[in-house]
Amino acid sequence: MFANPFTDEELSGRLAAVRAAMAERGLDMVLVSTPENIFYLTGLDHWGYFAPHLLVVPAEGDMVLVTRQMERVSIEKQVRNALFHGHADNETAADLAVRLLKDSFAARERSRAVLKAVVAEIEGQADGAMRIGVETWSAGHSYGFGHALRESLPDIHWVDVTGLVDHLRLVKSPLEQNLMRRAAAISDIAAQAAIEAIRDGAGERDVVAECHAAMIRAGGEVPGFGPFIRPGGRLDEEHTTWGDGVYRTGEPVFIELSGCVSRYHAPLGRLVHVGAIRDEDARMAEVAGRAFDAVLSALHPGALARDVYAAWQAVVDEAGLSHYRRHHCGYCVGIGFPPSWTGGNRVTGLRHDSDLEIREGMSFHILSWLMGTGKGDFFVSNAVLLGPEGPEVLTRTPLGPTVR
């Protein structure tokens, strides 16, 4: 945080890719409001995203970033490839955006009439209205924000471009891959600190304190999710974490966490047993490991996400668990802002019904989750990068079973 991790060349290539996608859709402009996508295109890494940000991406010319005026210093320090217009707190980002867009439209109407006519003819629009793309499914695009834009600019042909930039983010550049490797190393350090702190009588808060301290001292930044560390009795609570309890012999402890470097995440998950592990859970650990390896074998360029899930499920079925199904066996991961490391408000999962094509440079949080099977419980997860030599498991904490 507080520094732009990207080179000018990296940012220029991303903007060119966005503009190529805009040209394919006949768009004059795109308004980006997802924090992860604004960061991807500009490098702005701060906590100000709780307030609306709007990155105006025209088909040509300078990008413009609109948000609160008080963010000026951070933006001037970090953002090199976009102009900044800030609004006072007695108005909204939509108010300022509308003024800027109206000024822009007036100038562009005079110089681009011929191009607009061509676009209108291609799209079958008699009025030749400007086509502006907006991310309608975005944490940064509230109903009020979108309503204000549409009501104030009635002559625009609005196009939903949700996923346009997200799709480009799926494949990581060499620079991004290195950031994920650094995040993975921090994930391992944090996980090891948590594991070493778990014992009979250890307080939940104390375990997480050790984990957090190790993460920060290793160079980690605030992750999109805080560490999920909780007793097995609260496993099904999904996105909850530590409480006021004390760990006791005979119970498992769930750990899922990620280091974060320049907003890039490399999550891992482990199940730690206090004092002892049941025989059926130890056997399930072997199944989980084999299923994880099957996912790695299925991860290759050109495969579909549903094929990867099928490889995981085949191992589970062969183990006598044909009744057991999961919503996915992993998901794409990389850039993430609080409150998530999944890259925005959508999860791009390796699901049984997904046609997502696997490509070199993609990165995943792979989960081999076998909890509540009726025949034993275990899970393991790792960050995995698909490189030119095949899948690279970025997180290296021992898979277990781990008994403390």
C-alpha cells in the first residue's frame, strides 16, 4: 500500500487491451467503478474506496479519476496515467462526473460526428447516441450513483460492461505473478505462526494475534479478508473468524488466510487437530490430497473449468463419496480489496457447470474440501499459478494431517 507497483509499460498495455475491447463493442467510453479494476488500470491502492470512485476511460485521450477531493495527495503520489478531479463533501461523485461528462460530450460532438454516425449505423441506432459502458454489478456502483448518471444524461446509450476488465485480470503478467509469489511466502509464514500457537488451552484471540503479527512483520499488507481461524464447532459459519473461546484437545481448528502484497493474494487453508486426529479423518486427508493432485493434473491451457471440477469429483467418487458434491473446487484469485480477496463482488469458480477456459497465467485458490461427508472430515487449499511448465503450487505449508 501507498505505492504504485506497476510500470508505465504494464499500465499502458492494460489500457490498450481495455480500449480494444471497447472498440469491439462500439463503445465511446467506459466508466469503471470496481476498486480492483481501478487499481488494475491506475495502481491506486488506498482505503478510500469506501466512497465512490469513477475512472472515466475514453476511447482516446486521458483517463480521468473522480472521487473525493481529500484523496488528492494519495492520487497525485500513486496515479501517473490519469487526470484527477475531486469533489467536495457537499456534493457526490455523480454530480462531478455529470459535469465532466457533459463538458466532454460538447467537445466530442463537434469533432466526432462522422465516427458517431458510423457507429450508429452499425448498431442500428437512428439517433447516433454516444455509447457508454458501465459496470452495473460493482461494489462501487450504487443504485443512487447509477440513477444520478442516467437521469442527468438521458441521451446516452448505456451498455452494461460488467466483467470487461475483470476478464482481462484473469491472466497474470510476469510482474503480477511475482507479486503473488511474494504474497504466498507471507501466507506460509502467517499459517506457520498460527499452527505453532494452537494447543490445548490456547485462546482463539491469541492464536490470531500471533498470525497477524507474523504476517505484518513478514511484509504483508492488510488482506481483503482477515484470517479465518475458528474451531471446528463453528466451521459451517463460513465467513466468520476468531471469538473468545479456548481450543481444547480433540477438536479441529480451521485456518484459511492469505498474505497480501500490493493487493495481490495467495490464499491457503489447513485443518489443524488439537491433541489427536480420528482415524476416519486421517483417511479423509489422504482422499483430499489425491483430489487436490487431480485438480493440478487437470489444470492446463484449453481445459474448461467444469473439466477441472470433474477431475476432483472423480477422485471423491472413487473413494466411496459419490453422494458428496461441492459448489466448486477453487476459484480465480489475485487482486482483492476489503471485504474480499476474490477480486470483487463475484466469485469466478471452478464449477461443474462452468465453461471458463483455463489459460496460462491464471491463478487460483484450489480447495479440496471434504467436510461433512459422514465418513471423515478434512480439507486443504493452496494458491496455484498456471505457468509455462504447468501448475505451480505457490503456498508450501505442509498439507497435514497436523496434530498440535
